[in-house]
Amino acid sequence: MPTEGVLSVPLFRSAALTHASDRRYGRIVLLRPASFAWLTAVFALIAIAIVLFFSLASYTRKAQVPGVLLPSQGLIRVQPAQSGVVAEVKVREGQQVRAGDVLFVLGNERESATRGDTGREITSLLQSRRDSLAGDQAMLRLQARQKQETLRRKADDLGRELQRMDEQIGLQRRRVALAEDTLRRNRRLLESQFISAAALQDKQAEVIDQQTKLADLQRSRAALQSEHDAALSDLADLQLQAKRDEAAAQRGMAELEQDLTENEAKRKLLVRASQAGMVSGIAAQLGQTVASGQTLANLSPAGSPLEAELYAPSRAAGFVKPGMAVLIRYQAYPYQKFGQFKGTVREVSRSALRPEELYLPGGQGGSSEQLYRVRVRLERQSVITYGQSQSLKAGMALDASVLLERRKLYEWVLEPLYSISGKV
């Protein structure tokens, strides 16, 4: 059949099959080098490490703020009440002083073309007036004592005269009584016809005479009593007047002393320590002209430990809270060599303060930005340098890092997504 003949014909020619089996090259085989497997493993490990790093590692956000070391009770700025020239410096750096001790003496000499030192001239005149007033006061006292002594002697003499007068009056009363008794006896004798009427009249006259003498003595005594009372009254008036004169003289002397004190205060002003403590940061030099309110030195209150006072702007103070850890770097001791020092936030001001209200380190007071005061309790009050302990000093400038929050790295990376999801 024709169909069978077609099927018996081979699909490929025998020559083609022979040529195919006799090829010079075999099958193509793609082989991967060993380095490719190693690279794949390394990249896989790196990817795993990155995932683990972002999952396990954490990062602490910090607020970088400047500050200064101050006593916990505050650093007292020693400032004069008026301007002047530094005449004496009574203290040295680091000296311990008591409340009321003189720290500085300021002079304020005023010169006149004709009088020279007018302040000294005024002092001399006031002292002369004081000496003159003291002399007048002594003279008044002497005169008052003399007058009082005279009146006192007069009163004493009159008192003794009154005593003698009382004795005379007593004797005269006895004479009057005797005369009256004699008169009564003579009247009985007249009734018995033993004496004449003329004799009785003589006795009556004698009684009248004795009574008259008694009346004279009593009048004299009354006059003496009046004179004695007047002397005592004059003495009391004189003593009162002496007290008034003394008080007036004392007032005049007090006014002169006040004028002298005020004049001396204008010439020389004593700047005293307001409380006990240690003097540091002496800025005043002999002969230097200082203005009112200018800081001459600092006074650290006794028994007050140092603490770091940080000044944080608004952008850095939002998350600062008491109890947060702080890393402190003192500018006097480079942290690259001496490391950082630990502290703890003790207090954060509730309101922002103006720069002039803060003890800003040098060069940072020109900004008008309001700052928050952050007080930090120090872990140590000293620094170890080259094996020796160095005490920290008030006024040292520093930089600090406040450790705000610690979060995983992936949280920082995904924070924008958290923010977006929160907004949604």
C-alpha cells in the first residue's frame, strides 16, 4: 500500500545521523565557580547581621547643653553699691571668710582746683565741728553740775534751818504753855486775894508775848519752808534743763557723726562678705576703677557642695526631667584625656529665664534667647589627673550631654512610619 511505503522511509538521512553522532563538541554545561557560593554566604551573613544589629542594638538620644559649676546654694557675686577706685584688696583667692569681713576698700576721692581733696577737707571741717561741740557739751555739763551743787547746798542749808526752827518752835510752845499755866494759877490766887489785879495783868501780858513769839517763829518757818521748796523746785528744773541740753548736744553730735560717716562712705566704701564662705574669681585689682554693680569676686557659701548648672534652650529642655543621667565634660580637663563624669538631673526650672538672670559662662551672655536652668548633682566633687585628686572649682565652664531616651535602632528608622500611622 502506498501508506506503508511512506512510513518505511526514515525521517533523517543516514548521512545526517552519522554526522550528528560524529560532532567535535559535546553538550554545553554551565558551571558556577566556588567563589560565587562564598559570596552568597557572606552577603547572607551580612544581611542577617544587619537585621540583628537593627533589632538588638540601641541608641541613646542626647541633649547637648553648656553649663557652669556653682555651689548648690548659689554663687554670691560680690558687687559694690557705688562706683569707685579699688584702694585695698583684703582677701586672696581661695580664702575662707566670715560674714561681715571686709573684702575690698573702694576710694572715691573728689578733687577741687582750689581746695584739693574736697572729701578730706569736708572730713576735717566736720571733725573740727565735732570737737567744738564736744567742748561746749563738756562746758555745759560742768556749769550744770556747779549750779545743781549750789542749789543742792542751799536746799540742804534750808533743811537744816527748818530743823532748828522746828526745835525753837517746840521750845516756844513749851514757854507758852508755862505762861498759860502760870496765868491760871495767878487767877486762882487773885480769887483768893493773894495777888493784885495788876500782877495778874502782867502774867496775861507775858502769855501774849510768848504767843506772839511763837507766831513769829511759825511765820519764819513758813517762809523758810517756801524758800526750801523753791530751792528743790529750782534744782529739779535745773536737772531737767541739763538733761534737755545734754539730749540736744547728743543730737547735734549724732548728726555730725552721721555727716562724717556719710562723707567717709563717699570717700571710702567697705565691701563686706554677706555670709561665710570661700572667695574665688577675684577680678578687682588695686587702682582699678569699678562701676556700681560690677562683680569684684565670687563667694561660695560655706558647706555648699558644687553642682552643675546647665542652660538648655527650649528645643533641648522639653524632655529633660529630674533623675535623668548626665555626662559632663569639664573644659579645664579635656574629656579626650580625662574622660566624662557622671551626674544626675536634680531640678529643672519651670519657666525660661533671661540670660542676665543666669550665671552664663564667658562668651555665652550675648544671646537674647531665653534658657531653662537645669541643676545636676555631681557624682564626684573632684577629678583624678595624673594620679592626683584635683578639687573642682566654682565657675568652671563645662559641656554636658543629658541622656534623654534609649531606643532600638529599628525604632529610630521606623519612627517616620510611626508618625505617619499616628497621623492617619
